[in-house]
Amino acid sequence: MSESSARSGTAVAEDPSGEPMVRVENLHRSYGTGAAAVHALRGVSFDIPRGELVALKGRSGSGKTTLLNLVGGLDSPDDGRITIGGTDLAQLGENGLLELRRDRIGFIFQSFGLIPILTAAENVGVPMRLRKADPKEREERVALLLALVGLADHAAQRPGELSGGQQQRVAIARALANKPALLIADEPTGQLDAETGLAVMELLRAVVRSEGVTALVATHDAQLLGLADRVLELSDGEIIEH
């Protein structure tokens, strides 16, 4: 992709054969200046092949959320390179990054992030409305995803009528709405009890298999780490273990 087409907002290209879904090279990110500067990431590098669920662990302040924000195109590094499906994020302008986040990446947050006045089905359908998907296609996709996450019978309920685990399942379905290539999840079980959290993580693993997506999941729960294909550990902004 040329720089001019990228900056005009051209959509991210399909994954070239053999390219990892995520490639991070020598990533640096700091906040502040001088003696007060916080070095959130210090030369982080790794690849994630397509179809893998990779867990990211580390103590609070280790740089996990910063790394997820950079990989998801929500922030820019001070130095280093990130490619998603072979596309260099630094070559995307604002419109290109918006399309990337809308069409190629699904985000799952600890706080669920559902719209309280919308039903479960309407929440799942929001990304497709933003993409102006055909209404029939949208309805069929919403029904499929709610069934996939075990909530087919809860389509008409609003978030306040659902348990925490059910709300996170709706959030997972919503993240899959536009058939993303990459899922990014920041402590998706952080507000759930151990049993419900394990069920949600098992669902994520099943979704990676059934939908053919790649997932990068930050979690501090040792039990959940065992469900990942690979674990990356961050400490003081550096990868210390693969």
C-alpha cells in the first residue's frame, strides 16, 4: 500500500500469505518528559501467527494496556513498528486507522461497555449499523453471534437485566460483529467471579477456533493463562518471558 493511498483512508489489505497477524518490532512508548518521564514500553518485539490466542500477563503498571492500545491503533508509539495482517499502522492516516478499528479489530473491555438503553441484540448490531450493513445481513449475523455465545434466548434483554457473565458474552458477540481478523481484550474477566471468568475465557478460546480469528488477551488470572496457546509476560515495559 502506498503512503498516499493509506493516508487517504484506504482499508487494510487482506493478510498476505505467510505474514503473522500481528508483528511488533522494537516498540517504545513513554509518557511525560525529563526526570518525570514514565517509560511504559522499552523495545518490545513479538509476532502472533494467525489463529492463535496469546495471553499477555504482568503486574499493574507493567505496560499491558499501553501495548494493547498501540496494537489496536488507539495510540502511536514513540519508536518501533506495528503491522496488522501485513499493514504498517504508521502508514495509515486517521481515516485508515478508523477503518482498521471498525472492520479488522474487535475490542473487549473489562467494563463490558454496553449501551444500557439497547437490548442485547441491538448492542451486538451497533458495529454493523456503523458500517451501514444490509439490515437483513445484520439481523442474521446478530442471531448467529448470540447463539454462538449462548444467549439466543436473551436477545431482547437490556444489559441491566443480564448477569456480569452474560454482559461480557454480549460484548464478545459485539466484538465479532464485523468479522474482525484480530480480537483485543483487556482484562475481560476482571469484573467476574472465578467460575464465570473461566467460562468466558473458554468461550474466547472457542471463538478463536470457530471464527478463525487471532486474539491478544491481557489477564492476570493464572488459571486463565493455561487456556492460551502462548503467554507473553511484561515487566517494567519489557517482554521477559515467551
